[in-house]
Amino acid sequence: MIFHMSLRSNPLLRKTNLAVWRAWRSWKLSLHSSTVCASSGPDPLDRSEALSSVSSEKPPHTPVMLKEVLHYLDIQVGQVVLDMTFGGGGHTKAILNAVPEVTVLALDRDPTAISLAEQLAKEHSGRVNSLLGRFSELEALLSNMNIKPGSIDAVLLDAGCSSMQMDQAERGFSLSKDGPLDMRMDGERYPDMPCAADVVNTLDQQALASILTAYGEERHARKIASAIVVARRINPITRTQQLASVVAGSFPPAVIYARKDRLHRPAHVATKTFQALRIFVNDELNELHSGLRAARAALKPGGRLCILTFHSLEDRLVKRFLQDDNLSNLDQYHFSPRKQSTVKEKKDGGSVYWVQVQRKVITPQRDDVTENPRGRSAKLRVAVRR
Ligand SMILES: C[S@@+](CC[C@H](N)C(=O)[O-])C[C@H]1O[C@@H](n2cnc3c(N)ncnc32)[C@H](O)[C@@H]1O
């Protein structure tokens, strides 16, 4: 069982997860019989099936804020671009089509996404190099390819999950499609890595509530954690819709769809619970922090970084990184998200490493949101490496 080392080592999460850390420690000691996903049974995700389901006419992922991303990356003929989140390849394909002789290094932690990148590499001989791994592994992957730090012209990081992951019930990300409660972006790459079902069936109530508060900003975290603990005594929670029902069952029926998303459409009351579990299972905030540092190391002076985020935890981290680049006091920041930053900015408004191209965050046009509702909460930040 892979243990979240980063919970101990990263100040961003250390304090937030004290309760979680204790629970993981006791969990680690009591393992071996109880995990749901860390099994040696058949692969719950048949990748060939997944690939054929995404290779039809419908693109597997509609790239978010594509016009803006192409504009701000400002890629020139013959440059080298790093797409840190290949996903369904929407942004990469647009980059290849927009600029001649560009080479794209395509990273993703999801083996299914990387299979797509390999297909694309065959179609664009010599222009796409796929890299299977996490942001935290990127520096080593680039070094293995003899790509020197400070040699990349532009980097794109489109955070979170792809539509391809959300749409496949077997991946367990979706609240609306029943599937095993999995949520691991890495698929079966790390068979010992805990999945969402392991988390909800094993952690104690306090740890579950901490996760829902920290990563879902869920006001009713304690009530939901208590409902989960009661429900799992009767039956382990192993399916996405089972979890959605358990969460819904802790609220009066009238409020199950009372929350609204940014398009003012009804959102299920378990949405934040799902977000929190996904972030926790995939260690997403630590990974994002690693990704930003890796991008900083990879870019050449004058190189451009575009980052798309989809919720406030991600955007706050990115904003802070681009302002100051020093996240050593982020645990404090993370615990009091609305607290004003105490960071002193340089007179030109930038950091030692970055010049921000737009001071204000860039959001999607109304038409784009109507066409691609998944991009409704997108925020784009752009910076140039000093
Ligand atoms: C929003 S999707 C990217 C979609 C892509 N831009 C497109 O147009 O198709 C995000 C992708 O990033 C990958 N990802 C998320 N966190 C990652 C990490 N820490 N390391 C590597 N890949 C990651 C996910 O597996 C997912 O495929």
C-alpha cells in the first residue's frame, strides 16, 4: 500500500491532515484484508474498451478556453511545448495544427490518456513524445530523455480530471453514473494505491470529515462523515451511486438538488464529497505544487506558462505560486483560505521567477461555457519565466 508520504513532508498539507495522517497510520497497520481496489483480481478498467469508446467521432475531451490558451502560449514555428496534462489530447492536437514544426512533449499519469498520445505520435511522426507519469515525476522523466532544464518554450497545465475519465463509469469519478468507487487517475499503475472506496470504508469519522472540509470545502462535513460511518457498518460502500445515496440520505429530500453550480443548474448534494475524495486519492494539491515547480525548472527564460484550474483550492495555490513562488507557509494559507496574503510583491508586481501576463485571472466567454459546460468554472493564469 502506497502511503501518502507527502502528507508528512509537504507544509501545504501537513497541518490540514493531522487527523488524516493519524488515520492513515493506523490504517496502514491494519491492512491486508480490507482494501477494495488494491486487489490482484481482474483489471477493473479494460483499456482497449476505454480507448474504443473514446475513439469514435465525439472528441474525448473538448479543450477548455482553447482560443485563449493558443493566444497566450504564443508558440512560434519549431518550438518545443510541454503539455503536462495530455488527457484526450484536445489542446495538443490544436497546438500541432496551429503551428508548423512544433514538437509536443505530452505528459499524463493516466495510461489510457498516454495510449491516445501514442496513437497521435504515430499520426504526427516525430512531433509528439508521450510521457507516462505524474507531475512529481516529470523532472526525472525529462532528464531520462536528455531534455535539459531551462530548454522548453511553453508549458500548459490543464488541472483536474478529463471528460474521458469522468464519462467512464468504471473509473468511478462520476456521481451520475454508477461504477466502482475508484477515482484513481493512475488506473492500475500502482496496484497498492488506495482508491476512494478504501478511503470511505477505512478512515475514521474525524479523518473523513477533515478530508471533506479541506478538499471539498463542505460545510456539512461532519454530518456526511457520520452518515458514511453508519452506512458502512451495514455494507461496505463500493459503488459511486451507493455513496451518493448515503450522502443524500443525510439531508432532507428537498435539499438534495438545492445547491446550484455556476450555471445556476441544480448540483447534487454529494458533489463536494466526490471532489474531496478525488483530490485526496490522487494527492492533487501536492501534485499541482510539484507540477508548478517542474514547469519553472523546465521553462527557458521568456518561456510561457498557461495554467487552467477548476476550483478555488487549485486557483489559490497557482495564484500564490506565481506571486511569490514560496509556498513554505501555505499550510497557514490553506487552513484560512480567505485570509489576505502577507506576501510582499516586488514593485513591478511579479515574483523573482515570473512576470504575470494578465494581473486578473482570465475566465471563459459565455458562448464557450454554453458549448462546453464543463469549462464553466475554468480560470486561466498566464506567466512568463524571467
Ligand atoms: C483536464 S484533463 C486535460 C485535458 C486536455 N487538456 C485535453 O484538451 O484533452 C487533465 C489530465 O491531467 C491528468 N493529470 C492530472 N493530474 C496529473 C498529475 N499530477 N500528473 C500527470 N497528469 C495529471 C489527468 O489524468 C487528465 O488526463
